[in-house]
Amino acid sequence: MVSRSTSVSASEESFGTDPERDTENQSYVYEGEGSGGSASSRQNGRQRSEETYGQSFTISTRLRQVVRKRGWLQICTGVALLLLLSAALIAALVVGLRNANIVAEKRNRINTTPVRTPLEKEAIVGLIINQPPQTREYTFVIDERLGKPDGYEKDMLVVNGQYPGPILEVNQDDLVIIHVENMSVNTTSITWHGLYQAGSSYFDGVRGVSECGIPSGEKMTYTFRPGEFSGTTYWHAGYNAQTSDGISGGFVVHPRVPSEEIYDEDVVLHLSDLYHSTSTELLEAYLSPSGIHGDIYNEPVPDSGTINGIGQYYHLPDAHPPPPEYYRMVVELGKKYRLRLINAGSFAPIHFSVDSHSLTVIEANGLEVAPVTFTGGLTIYPGQRYSVVLNADQTTAKSFWMRAILQTDHFRYSSPDANFKVLGVIKYGESVTELPAEGDPAPGTTVDLNLDQLTPLVPVNLPQPTQTYLLDVGFVKASDGSLAGVINSNAWQPMHGSTSLLRRLGSGHPGASVLSSQFVIAHEKPEVVELIIENYSAGAYPFTLHGHRPWVIETGDGPYTGVKPTTGLPTPPTKPPAPIQSPIPLSSPPPPPLTPNSSSTTNPAPAATKFPPSANTKSSPPKNIVPKPFPARQKSVRLTMPRPVTLTNLQTQKKWSKVRQNDYSLDVDDDDNNNDHHKWHKRQQPQGSIQSDTFLLPKDGWIRIRFVANNPGVWLFTDQTQWHQCAGVAMQIASMTSFPVQVPEEVSKFCSAIPPGQS
């Protein structure tokens, strides 16, 4: 028989019965026959039981206390984490809602009204010729919209809701006022291609050079006179690569004394390449260390192109796409039409032609030229403009194709879905509805016009240079692996929050200078500057000099040797040369622009304040030049500029045996037995040279230009290819630094208003 006795201590009684402890302290006593039990053994058992219970009770209490403490700690920690998580979720929700509102606001703004294509009649100009000088005022509103220039819907930045933007038409002595309101989410600016901006360099519209840009939601008014410029040009975005988003339009300046008209109607044709992605997306890929398709040298390839805002794209996402649209121009049999051709694109040269019609060139980049007639079309690079006369004399059909073919020579990768053949229609009569016959155009002479093939209608004699510089242009891999375009090993980086003009000429205090990232050639007084530019890259690219119209002296293939040519010299003039003329007088600076309320009296120039050249500019005294039949070769100024990027991989033409990226001096060699120049094709035009604000730097070659640096201000000299300019292929010319430029509050006020990081 087994009996169970339970020992309960006084301390346990005070706590009450605990089943766990009861079980732990149970002792079993076996009674009965043969048990051998004794009182002492039972007593020892009770003692051991009590000792065990005491130990277990102590451990259990401590454990419970620890558990209780840890429980409260865990509860507090959990509550804190829950509160933090809730706060984070609320913050994320607020940020998300705000971003959603921003996106919704942007999308609503984009979707409110689609981009409008201007009517055909809006491209006709010439109705204001011979009107007296007056003030012509325009308003630009820039915003984001959805457009389908080629049938594919894309985000666009446009002016006044249309693409291309409105055509500005003025006479040479007019006062031009343009109010620009920026309703887009990014900073922007407008530059006026080819205009000298004499006396108004602060309205040139170039980010980081003449202005800081117009912030989102702000307004700015540009006021200037065309000055000595007349002819065909265009306006476009001067901030990043926003031109490719749609900010551009024609600009026509009629001369004071119109030339004899050899045409009946005047029409502006805005030609452009077209990208379906935004400039921000394209630049991010182009300037990344991985580049586009794994190659940092790959420029973005266009998806299509447009003629006056209309193009064709044949890979639309729609299951049943609508038929393509075409720009249509109505002509009348027997009439002649002046077509003002503008390549307002970002990258691609465009070959323009009209089937079965000849074209006669009468203007190149704002300069009237002796007429040249040809068939087959001509190639126009970005920034270039030509006026051609089309004779509507065909009776074989009622309609003919107008072709704007994007040239693919510079494209470094294939884009199978892209359409590089942009078509428009010339139709004889408003009632004609049928399209021209399919097929390639009739054979003709395709013309890649070099400026030296043209002769100015009014020849101008060249002044002799007083300063000569040798510039090397190329592309390098920066220290972070991304692409950098360089001139003399310097990659241009636009200033943020200030401008070169403000720091050098408009700061109001002596000793002003520009930053080390700015490559500037400065002159205190008027100079005749000659630039020899070598191209170390693998393509031919258009370059533009703001504020001036340089003479194109000669171009050639291969590296510049500095060897005097022995053939092809110009014929000496048979009569004394006319006095030297220049687009801007050499003797005195231009007057400031007139405001709408001012008179035509020129204000006296303020006293000159000397600004010493900074450490990153180079200015040398003029050289004594001995006149020769051919412009003498001058020893160049050696330019030693800081390097903002680490050069690791200069891209050069393979056949060159020596990379001369650090040799900025001309090799002066008067040995007439040196025949190296016979290895390279050279084109010269020293007498009667053409003047052009935009000119072509030959592939693997060089060009020599000359200009009068007497227009006070800081002027951009850059590759007109938008992507190259953003990569750094740009420098600046600071003319007449001793003549201060008073930058108006209208411009300088925004230099402190641009939020960091806004672009």
C-alpha cells in the first residue's frame, strides 16, 4: 500500500496553494510489511523535500520577475516600433500623395490640350516688309503637353501649345520684346540663334553664360534689336537639351533695304529630328558610365523627323494605326517660292529635296549669296539655315514628294523601328488630294554645300588677324567612366547660380573672374581673332559662335600642318581693295539696346573699368602682321587651362600616328619643300570669304575661321549638336572686357532663385 504525504511550508501557506510547487514537493512513504521504513528516514525525506522546494521557489520567483520585466520592455519596444512604423507609413503616404498630386497635376497639365500643329498659312512670311521701324511684342508660354508629331504620342515642351513654336517676323530696325512665362516644372531659357545681341549680351539666353534660366512659374522679358543681322534664323531652348523636347521656332529678320525679289511667296520650313523619349531621359543615358547600348560614345539616335511639325512613324503601338499625316504645301503653276530651310534639330543632318524640281540657293545662315541652282537637294546640319527658290513649273503630275532625309552617317548604332525618311507634299492646287506616286526620286545631283562653294552677294574684305589660337576638339572618358567632350582638354560645365557674364563683366567690382570649369579666351580691347580648330572625333559636326559672324577662311582633312599652300592661291585683286568692313564696327563698341520708352539717341558709354584676366584666361598683346597675298600664318598663343576631368581615353582617328592633345602651338615651318599638305584635301577662300555664325568642322579635319572680337560680352562657342554641348564641347570668348556690361535686374534676379538640383 502506498500512501502520499505532502509537506507544505509556512511560507507556501502564506502564498496559498500552488499546484506546481505541490507537485514538486511531494514525497512518497511506503508502509507495510518489509518496508524497512523508519522515522529518521521519513524526517530526512521531509528535510530534503523542504530544501528542494525552497530552491525551486527561489528560482521560479526570479524567473517570473525577469519574465515580467522583459515583458514590459518588449511591450514598450513593440509600441515604440509600432509608433515609428506608423509615422513612417504616414510620412510615406504623405510623400506618395504629394508626388501623386505632382504627377497628376503634370499629367493633367499635359493632357489638358494636345500639342497643336500650325496651319500651312502660318508658315508664310513677308507681309511686313517695308513697314516703318516699330516695336514688335510677343508672348511665349512654355508648358508640357502630349503631342503626336509623327503619330507616336510623346511628352513635349512647347511654346504657346504648338510645335514648332510661333514664327517671329521682324524688320531689321525693329525693337523686339518677348515675354516668356515658364509654366513647365523645370528651369528653361530661350536663345536667339545667330543674332549678335550687340549691347544686349545678357539676353543671349545661354544657361551659365548670359543667364541662369527662368525658374518654374516665373516670367522674364527679353528685349533687343536685330542690329546688323538680317535673314533666316530660329530661336530654341538655351537650357540643357530641351530643344529636342520641342522648344524651337523660326525667326525671320527682313533687311532695311530689301533685295530685288526673285520669288512670289516666302515660306518657312522648320526641319528637325524627333525623339520619342524626353531630353532628360536621353541625357541621363548618354552621360552615364554605361552609355547607350554599353558604349559611352553612342549619341542618342532619333526615332523620326518632322517637316513643320509633321512626320511619319510606322511602328505605332495601336492595333489599327491611322494613316500617316504629311505636311502639305499648295503652289501655283508658274510662281516661285522662297523656302527658308531651318535645321532646328538636335543631332541629325537632314538632306532636303523636292522631286522633279530644282532649287536655287540665295541665302546661307543669314547672309545673301550669289544664286546657285542645282537639282537633287542639299544637306543641312543642325543650326544651319538656307533659303532656296523653288520654281513651280512642273506639269507632269499634280503632286510631288518633299523629302527630308535624316543622314545616318553619324549614327553609331542601329534603330530598326526608326523612320529616317520624312515626307511632305507639294501640290499644284488646293483641291488636289491624291498623294504623289510611290518610289525614289528622279536622279539628281545631291549637294553637300560647303560654305566655301558660295560667294557673298556683297563681298567683304578680310582684316588681318591680331590673335591666333589653335583648338583641339575631342571626346574622352572621364574619371568616373562617363563621356566628356573637351576643347583643349577642358569639358564645359555650366555655372549654377551665376553666369560668366555676371562674374566677369557685370559683377560691379574689379578683379572678377570665372570659375576654373570655364574655358575662356579674353580680350580687353577689339581684336581680330583667328581660330584654327582640329577635330579629333570621328564625325563632322556643326559649330556655332554666339555674338559674332566669323569668316570661314579654309578647311582641310587630317591634322593641321601649318604649311603654306603652294597651289590654289587666290588671284590678286585687279583694283584696290575696298575698305575693311565687318558686321560690327571695329572702332567702337555697339550702343546699348533701346527700351520701348527711350529715344534713338545713343547714351554715352560708361567709364571703362579694367578687369584683369583671371588665372584661367589667356590674353596676349596684338601681333604686328606683315600683309601678304595669302593671310600669313601666325604663331598661336599657347593655352594652358585647368582640367576639370581626368583624361583616360582620347578618341582619335586611327591613321594618325601622334595624339597632340597637349600641343597647343602651331608648328611654324616655312620650308616650301615640305609637301605634306598634298596628302590632305584643302579648301581655301581667303578673298570674298563667306561669313557664317554656324559652320561645319570636318570629320578628322580642321577649319580656320576669323572674326572681329568687339562685341562686349561673354559668348559661347560650341558644338551645335545638343548632346555634345551637354557633354562639355564648349568654351567662351570674352570680348572687350574693359567695357563693363550692366546686367539688368530682369536677368540677374533669377541667379539666386534656382533651387539646387533643379534642371
